Amino acid sequence: MDGIREKEEPYCFIAESGTYDLLMHCPEAKILPVVPLLILPLKRALNTRDKEVVVRAIKVIQALVGAGEYIGSALVPYFRQLLPVFNLYLLKTKNLGDKIDYAQRKREDLGDLIRETLEMLEIAGGEGAMVNIKYLIPTYTSAVFE
């Protein structure tokens, strides 16, 4: 997981592919106990503030949340380590005016990725997730309407 900060090929590809393979093919019972160990590499990747690395880290967080039913709620205590960087890039969306963005299939728009991830974290995190997200990112609006 620490390799997602790599920028040089083929190391970047190997680290990213290995991370996704581990998350997709490992049962949730084996991922859940190591969630605290995954926070530090994710925090390091987000704190690089390099757009390419931050996008990669956000996609890994999405894959982590999607890897199991209870992983989202296991991440809630670690929001204070992960979400402050999200606050910096939340409004970094492309303004193309009336043009069409043909590269949107690559999912590299930072603002949209962050919004998607926050919604996933809120839904998968349970009751306390929205309170913690709102504390760290005051401009966030809930994805789940009450």
C-alpha cells in the first residue's frame, strides 16, 4: 500500500495493481484487522499533495470501502487523519464552460472523486460518519437525505 506514492513506471503500476488485487481478492475478515495499519500509507500518499498520487490514494480508499461491509465503519475513527486533505481539493473541479470533457471516463477530476468518496464513506460509515465528516469538511452536504 505504501507504494502508491511511486511516480516512476513500472513501480507505480505494480504497487497500484498489487493493492487492488489484495483488496479485491482478500476476504473482509482479513482486511478488517489491518485497517489501522493502512491509514499511515494512505495519509502519506494524500499529504504528498501531488495530484496524480492523491487521485490514486482516493481511488484506493474507495476500493477499501467497497471491499467489505464493515470496513467503512472501521475507517470512521481515522477520518481525522485522512479527510483534512480532502478539504483542500473539494472544490477543484474542471470548469469547461459549455465544452465536453471526453476524459471523464478516466475519473481523474479531483473534486468529483472526493465527493464520491465522501458519499461512500458516509453511507458505509454508519451513524457517526456524517458527524465526523461535517466536523472536518464543513461545506459537505449529506448524500443520504433524512
